[in-house]
Amino acid sequence: MSESPYILEINQHNFASVVEASQQVPVLVDFWADWCQPCQQLTPLLTKLAQEYRGGFILAKVNADVEQGLAAHFRVRSLPTVMVIWQGQIVEQLAGLQPESAYRQIIDQYGNTGTDTALQEQVEALWQRGHHKQVIELLHEVLQQEPDNIELKVTLAEKLLQLDQGEEAHTLLQSLPEEERNRQPASGLLARLQFADMAQGAPDRAALEIKVQTDPADSTARRQLAARCVLASDYETALEQFMEILRRDPQFEEEAGRKGLIAIFEILGNEDPLVITYRRRMFSLLH
């Protein structure tokens, strides 16, 4: 099994992942065998291209001796054979060893969208497969080439926050123009950073829940619990905790209950059903 996020080992049970990946980037399906000498030449070439393009295409390896059913289904008659799948369809097929330029031409033809949307789709696909380190490296590399790309900075900050790397995320967000910092999604991420600061050095969620149950008037523990819930994306529980602070001690830490609610509203956005509900409840409690 390859450790690269851009190279998949494919069999009849996981072939659906090829079709899924092809909705975002072209997939080169390489049918090979151990005894095939041209295959031994092609493997390092395609591996090198996969690392060079860093997600611009996916290399799917199929051992034709082991997966004879797949090879027969796709009528593979000689090795190596490389099928190109794009958006669920076979668009090219190369039989035998071809020059490197032939593979590059196909990758560029179907993968060269040149848009931030394509990159974002690649990032999300890698992230969903758990390749977090590769996503961070990829975004850093692209930002070196496009240092003023606001959308990519925000995306990187979001991923860093999910990995609890708040300091770098804060630096990225603060580097944005003021008008960008004050609008979604950057404003929501900056609000989320406030909760990361609140949770810094606090007990874990379970311990805080016990503290609040033991002493419901402990607003400090309740605020820390709310912060932990925000970082876990459990926004409804966090909103309930801040509502309880607002109800019990509205002046606690310079209106921490009200400010906490507003910060979560900023994260979720005005159209979120939770925001609509809790904004109404906050207004009723304050007035």
C-alpha cells in the first residue's frame, strides 16, 4: 500500500473510490504485473509524476494478476495499460509503455483547470481521506506562489485551527485586509480563535461538565465548557452554556455570556437555524 495520498492501490472492492476521485481530478488507472518489464519502467515514472503534480491527478494501481476480474471487465489485453477516468468516464486508454510526454499531455488536458475551485476540491478530497499533513504542505506551497490569495489563506487557517495550530492560523488571518477580516468566513474563524484562547489550559470537557453539574453557579467553568464545545463543533451545547451564564450572571466578566453568544452567531452566520433561535432567546432574556 502506497503512503502517498495521490497513489491508490485498487481492487474490485474499492474501485468505486476511483470513480469518486475522478469527479474532481483525472485518475490514471495503471494495470500492471510483477513479471511485466515495461511495467517496472512505468511505475517509477508515474509515481514521480504523482508526487510532482501533488493532487493534480490520482494514480490508481491495479495488479492485473491479482485482480483478473477487473482486468477482464475493462478488456485489458496487454500490460502495462493505463486508463484515464475523468468525471466517471473512461476518456483515454494507453496500451504499452509510452514516453513521459504522453502521460503529461493527458494529465494537463483533463486536470489543468487553473482555478482555485479545483484546488479547493483537491484539498477537501485529501482532507477527507485523513491526509492532513499533505494538505497543509500543499496549501503552504501554493501560497508561496500566490502570497496574496485570500481564499487560500482562509482555507489554510481553517485547516490549522482543526489541527489546534491556532497561533499560525491567527497570524494568517491577521495578515488579511481589514475588510476581509470583518466578513465571513474569516470573521467566523477569528471568533473561533477566541474560544481556543478560552480553552487554553482549561480542564477537558468531561471534567468541566462535572464541575458545572456540581456547582451550576460556576460561570468560569461554564464558559470554559462552552469553549470546549465550540472547538468540538457542538454549537448548540455551547449556546446553552452561554445562555445559562447570561441568565444567572449577566455581568460576569464584562457580559461574557452575551459576548459568547454573539461570537458563536458570527461563526455560524445569520441564516443558521441555531442563530435564529438563540438570537430570539437572547433578546427575550435581555429585554
